Amino acid sequence: MGAGVLLMFATATLTLRERQVLAALAEGMTRKEIAWQLGVTERTVRLHTRRACERLGAQTPTQAVAIAIRRRLLAA
């Protein structure tokens, strides 16, 4: 099964927190800055990032941001 087919089966829905983390990453914020802004730990930010990547079928946070923007899950 190719990567394109796998992406079709990836869950396109992100939680509010996952969208917030990806949006902050898109703005160039560090995990530490995101954690401070959201009032959570850096570990929690990593967890939300990892889950967003899994849901979107992305291998990196940067790829997850790009996919989320393309799918209009994040504002461009």
C-alpha cells in the first residue's frame, strides 16, 4: 500500500489542542514557548504533536502542519 493510499485512511479530524499546537508550530514557536502559552508541559506538547502527525499520516511536525493547512484544518 503506497503512502498516498495510507493518507486517505488517516483520520483528518484533529482535537482543538492538536490544532493549537500545530498552529503555534506554523508560527515558528518552540515546544517550550508553546507549552508556556498553553499552560502545559513540553512533554504534553510533544504528545499532541505526535498524535497530530499520526492522525494526519505525517512523518514530521512540519509535514503535519503542511497537511493540516492543505486540508484547511488550520488557517494559512
